[in-house]
Amino acid sequence: MDMLFLVIPALLAYVAIMVMFLNQAKPGNHILFGVALPSKALKNQAIAQLQAAYKKAYYVYGIVSLASISPLFFLVNYMSMGLIYLFIWFAAFIYTSKLPFHKFHRLTAALKREKDWFVGQKRVVRIDTKLNLLKKSKTLSPYWFVIPAAISLALLIASISNESSLLKVTGISSLVMTAVLFAINSAFRRLKPKAYSGNPNIDDAINQAAARYWSILWLFMAVFESLNAIVAYSILTSGHSSDFTLWMIGVVMVSFVPLGAILFVHSRVRALEEKLTLTGGEGLPVDDDEYWINGMTYYNPEDKSVMVPKRTGIGTTVNMATRAGKWIQYGSIALSIAIVLPLTAFAVQSEQTSPTLQLREDDVVAIDYPMYDYSFPIGEIRKLSLEDTLPSGFRTNGAATARYARGNFTLEELGASKLYVFKNSPPYIFFKLDGVYVVFNEEDPAETKAVYEELRKRVDNKSS
């Protein structure tokens, strides 16, 4: 069941997205790969070859993507790790699934310009203004690195009066990483200009823009790393250094945020290169395809509509040239992250934290577990028993894997129940209360029996 919980969402997303992109090999409303084509073009042999190559590319991509789901089968007993892998897989799959489509969109658009297959009003867009603006792009001043360096130095100074060597390492590591990123930024500033085309104006524009993008990236990473150092320092000084959940979130953030930022800048530079080099420095003939970036993203400053019908797939998409469209697009991403991170954190914490049962001196049984703490007086226990089997049932609000069940459940013959159990480690302590059962055990059967004997004595003493 746990394996299905992980695999089924991945398979559903896989099938839906693969079907959507494979269907793009068939023209709809004279749109092929996000490019508007006249009827005569759709019968051209070159277009047929692109369609065949497109299908082959997605078949290969589909096999590789399907194989990438297989690690979920090996993580079934490690729910938190499986959930983290699932979310990473989703993000990677959604991003990479577009890449073959983008490639064939560009090839089709280039063929369209070569054959003069324009639909509707044809116009020429001048790019000399854009080139001039890009050539004036300036890299960020290296003095901005004073900000992350100051944060790192402040952490180091704050740690001097503390006996913990880990705190000092945090400040030193942050300062060293800032220096490394500063060195990388300096190296990028001295890189030899790259020749993208035979036009020096285009080459200068792309090189200047790329230099600015990369300078922003390295500063962003330095600031991000110093902020992570602050978080690590706070964890160490607050006494939560053993909290596996916090460190796991930190590892994920430090690993994937910089990687995503690098990929974003790389794709930004690549898109600029492709857009400018195909013009040869001259005016670019366009029709309404101009408003569809890569055939999928709508960007039309002249259109005030926020939502428009999609060119590929079904439904609607946002106009990224509008403020509301940007808020919807980026807000959706931020909301997804805001949901995924706490859910992942809870899954990791649930797997790494075991419930604890405490018999307090005031005759209260207290079970401590994140989000599902529960306590009750011994006098409210109507029946106390030690059982070797656990009734079947279903979860109403809690966490359950092949290894454990914790939270609120409904069990056969018992009804509403609160479970804090390791499923494959009988026996189980059953508390019958008014209107609810509470079931608890330790992973070690001997410890469960010891807890039960102590409970038994306290209950007997209370009743006598």
C-alpha cells in the first residue's frame, strides 16, 4: 500500500504529461509544436521528418523517465526518503519533459522562416534596440560580496565566546564559501568572450548579458549560503542540533536551490543565444508565434488579457506580460513549495521520531508525538490489556507506513482509535477509554511488556 502511495501519483503524472506531449506530433488548428503553419506546410516532407524525429525523441525520453521512477520501489520502507525522492522526481520530470518539445519548436520555427510559411499578418521586428540595451548590460560590482562576507564574519565573531567548535566551524565555513564564490565570480568576469555568431554586435550583446546573469547568480548563491549559515547557527544554539528533520531540510535546500539557480541562468543565456543568432543581426520576420515563447508560454504586452487558451495541451494559461499573470505563475510555484516543504518535513520527522509514553506522578498517561500528543488520567482507563494482534482499519488523520501507524484511525470492532504503534513488533498495549481506544507499543517487545507491567500496577493501585 505504501509503495502504491508513492508510485501511483508518479505514474499518473507520467502518463498525463507523456500523452500530452506525444499528441503534439499531430497538428491541431494548424499548430504544430507550438508553431502556426499553413496547410501546404503541413504536407511538406521536412515537416514529416520532424514529426517522426519528435516521436522517437519522446519514446526515448519516456523510457528513461519511466526507469527513473523505479527507486521508489526500493524506498517503500523509508517513507520520508521516498516522499523526498517523489517531489524531486516531479520537479525534474516537469522541467525536463518540455525540453524535447522546445527543441522541435525551434527547429520548426526556423524551417518556417526559411520557407516563408507565415500565417496571418507578417511583420518585421527590429532587434537593434535590444542589442544596444544588452551591450550596455553591466556585471554587478564585486563590492556587493561585502554583504555575505559581513554576515559570515558576524557569525564567526559571535561564536568566539562559545565553547562549541561546531559554531566556529559554521562561521568559518560560511566565510570560506563566500570567498570561493567571490573567486568564481571573478573568474567569470575574466572569461574570454565567446563567439556565438559571425556578427560582433550579437556576440558582444550576448556576452555582456551572460556576464551580468552569472554575476547576479554568484552573488545570490553567496547570500543564500550565508543565510543558511544563520539557520545552522540558530539550530546549534537552540539545542536542536540532533533534530534530523531540520538537517534534512537544510541538505535539500543547500543542494537543490543552487542547482536550480544554475540551470535557470544557463537556460536563460541559451534562450538569448538562440533568439539572437538566428536573426543574423537583421530584422526578424514574425507573426503571432512571436507571442508564444518556446510555443508554450504566452507573452504579449499588447494583450491585456490575463488568461488565454493554451496553444499546446488543453485549458488556459496566463499572459506573462501582465502583472496578474506573473503573480499567478510565480505565486503557484511559491504555494507549491510552501505546501511541499512542511509536508516533507513532517514525513521526515514522523519517521525519525518515535512516540514516548510517560507515567506522570499525577497519575496521567502522556504520549508525546509531533502533532498527535495525547494524555489522559489513569482513572479514565476502562480496560487495560496486552494483545498480540492489531485489528485492521483505516487512517482518518495521521501517518501510516508498512512499519508504523501513528495518529487517528478507525479500527474494526473498536471504532475510533489513536495509534502509536510499530506494526510488526507485537505485543500492543490497549487502553479502552470513553469513546476511544488508545494503542501503544515500543519497537522492542521486552520494553512494551515492561511498560505494560508498570501501567498494570498503577491501574490496580488506583482502583484499590
